[in-house]
Amino acid sequence: MPPTQPNPGQYALTNGDPLNGHCYLSGYISLLLRAEPYPTSRYGSQCMQPNNIMGIENICELAARLLFSAVEWARNIPFFPDLQITDQVSLLRLTWSELFVLNAAQCSMPLHVAPLLAAAGLHASPMSADRVVAFMDHIRIFQEQVEKLKALHVDSAEYSCLKAIVLFTSDACGLSDAAHIESLQEKSQCALEEYVRSQYPNQPSRFGKLLLRLPSLRTVSSSVIEQLFFVRLALLITPTVAELPPVSSAIPQNKSPECLCK
């Protein structure tokens, strides 16, 4: 009998062991997986109510866990703390919302509650009709990005590589060693390519499809993510050694490098 090819997504985090079930991993990907602070795939079930319905408070708790998880994951990567502290903060400030979207897709965040969150937020902070329309359109974009990632059945090793590619971007302004950070991004991309070629030999276009999902992550408005999930929380990001201000004041609403430099 010919050997069975691994199914997409079969390498989900299990029992807190991110390496469980992986028959092939480069040393680099192993470091990325071991940096995961929690079994992300179990977040959703932990926040479910007894009737298996996730309410507004539960989804906000889940969102907080996903955001903290992204920051802790970065801190746990052996080579991230070696960067200058200012570089660490710059990278997280630029990419936190993209990392959040990837984590939301990985844990299969229930998206049906997004309109409820929006309604609650709009009730607390009324907007003009035009702003409401724009706000709801941004929510739709967020939902679409999560669903497109889920449709690819990305496994945990692939998610870790994608997050590393997003995190190590030389687009952040004021980096003290942009060349080194770019080399880490290239290493992450090469590791993903090698992994996909080994684990999914019958899907020659898979690597390209995964990479093509990344640019569109920046279409998700970070300010909308804040308004949707974190407006009710006194949430602090602690990416390196000291505390940053709350998310709403620490993360610029416009994530473009030009605006970050101002």
C-alpha cells in the first residue's frame, strides 16, 4: 500500500505540543513552533459557552488571547529578543494586526459574532451613516481574509512561517539593522518553501498561494480591529522589556510606513 500523504491541516497544535505529528521539520521551523505560547487551535473551544455559542464577552476574551499570543510568540523566538528593543517595538507596532488575523484564522475564530460586536461598539460610540458604512465594509474585509486563510487548510508549521515572514519586515521605519531583519524574512520564506515542497508534493502551487495571502492582510484596518475587539478592554501590549501604552494609543491607526515615520 502506498504511503498516505499528509492531509492539509493535520498538524494542528495538539495537547500543547506544537511538534506532535510532524514527520518533517527544519530546525528553523521547529524554533518557530516551539515559540508558540499556547495551543492556539484550542482557544475557540475554551471560550465557548455551555451551549457552544460564543457571545460578545467570550469573543473579546478570545481576541485578547490571540493578541497576547502573537506578542508572546515573537518574544519566544530565540533571535527576536536579540534585535534592538526599538526594532522589536517597531516590528510589532507595524505587524500586530496582520499577526492577529493569522491567529484568528488558525484558531477558526467564529466570525458570526462580528456584526454583534460592531453593533455594540456603534451603540457605545455613535458614528455618522457614512462612517458606519465604511466600518462595516472593513469588517467584511476582515472576515474575508480569515475565511480565505481557513479555506487553504494551513497547518501549524505553515502558520508559524507566515507569521515570521510578516513579522520580519524591513518596511518598518527607523530599523537599526534592516538588512538583518530582511535576512530573517528570507530565511522564513525559504523554510516555508522547503516545508511545503516536502509535505505537499501534490500541491505544486501551494507555496505561491500561501505567499499571495500575505499582502492582502494589510487591507485589514488595524483601527477597525481595535474598535471591534479591544475598545472594551484596558489591554496592554508588552512586547519586550517594558510596557507599551494601551493598544489604541500605541498602534497608529494607519499602518503604512510613511505614516509611522511621522
